[in-house]
Amino acid sequence: MALRRLEREGSGAARRGVDAADDVLDAGLLVECLRKPARTSNQKVLKTSGRGQAQGGTLPRTRALFNGYVFHMPDRVDETLSTPPPSPDVVIVMGVSGSGKSTVAKGISALLGWEFAEGDAFHSEANVAKMRRGQALTDEDRWPWLESIGDWISTKEQAGESAVVTCSALRRVYRDLLRRGRPHVRFLHVEAPSEVIQDRMEHRPGHYMPPSLLPSQLATLEPLEPDEPGVSVTNEGTAAEVLDRSLHALGLRKDPIA
């Protein structure tokens, strides 16, 4: 049995004067570490010297002592327990139209294998028609759209799947709605100078958002606040450089930026 093996290894390590902690870790059954003196069953305190050798008594069978730490072992081991799956990670790539949200989000999706959704696809036909006419959306226009994106995020979280979605998410109240009841959501704000965005919008074929709406979007934009889960990156350089910068900012890539 695993418990008997653990007991033999823990007490045997103390008798041999070796790193009991290493033996216990090798057994794979360490569940708790408390920084307090070890006590025997008759409450005598054991002192340590050197590398975990016990003086003035013997270790309890289900404890291993190392440098003043007592490694408490379970009274019984549930062999049916398995490692829980990692929590999903949902990134909302935000910013004004033309800032490069879709390019970054698609790159994250391709590199990490996450499902990607384009926030513009959740707009109603009425919203799209309004923007085509050069009319800015109101909050009343945006609430159903934001709710639709939130519902999609909820399905990903409930399935335990990581995902990335674009959404302008210009105001704090919009972001609060997207996060409500969705604990794994965080934001990536892609920023660029207004003149750069204007140029991109003027040379972007087939998109219903006209460049004339950029000033209203910039006026509505509320940057991420310190208590919001998210990071901001600048859209400078090549698409690959912006993607690399975004991955590092999100903690999804650990190697140094070239």
C-alpha cells in the first residue's frame, strides 16, 4: 500500500540522517508542510541537527522531519483522486476599431490552439446598418451585443476551454458586464496612435465601420483601470512583434522578447 511505503520511507530517511524531504517527495505523497516543531505521540519535542537527524526521540511513522519542517502525511490516501484540469483562460482583445485587435487575437488563437471569435459577428443587423450609415452606436445598441459575447464566453468557461475574442469594450461598464459571473476573463488593450488607426481604417476593404466614426470611439474609450484584470500593449512594429509583445504581457510566453 502507498501509505505503508510512505511510512517506511519517511521514518527510514530520518534514521539514515538524509534529506527526509527528498524521500517523501519522491514518494509523491506530500500533502502539507507546516513550519512548527515536530512532536511525538507522547508530545515530546524533537530537535534537529544537521540535515534532518532527530535527537531525543523518534519520528512518528507518518511524519518526516527536515530542518524544522514537519511534513504531515495523510492518514489515508485516496487512490481515485486525479489532478484537476487547468482553469480556462479567456482573453478579450479590446480597443477602438482599426487598432489591430483581430490580427492579435487570431495570432493568439493560432499559436495556443484557442477558439477565436470575432466580436463584430455578434452585432445585430440593425447595429451593422447603423454603423454603415456612419451613425455611432448608443449604449442601448450595445447592451444586447455585449450580452451575446458574454453568453459565448460563458459556454467556453463552462466547458473548461480557453478562448480569445475581440470586442471594443470601450467603457468600464461594458467590461464589467463582460466579466460578470465569468471569473476567467481578462483584457488585452491594443493601443495605437489615432493617425495610424485612421490610415488603417481608410485602407481596410470590406469593413462596415467607416473612418468617420473613429473620433466618437476615441472619445468613448476609457482605458483599463488598475483594479481591472488586464494589460495594455502598443501596436508598433510588425504583426509578429505586436503578437509577441502581447503574449509576454499576458504571461503566455516566458522567453525573452527578441
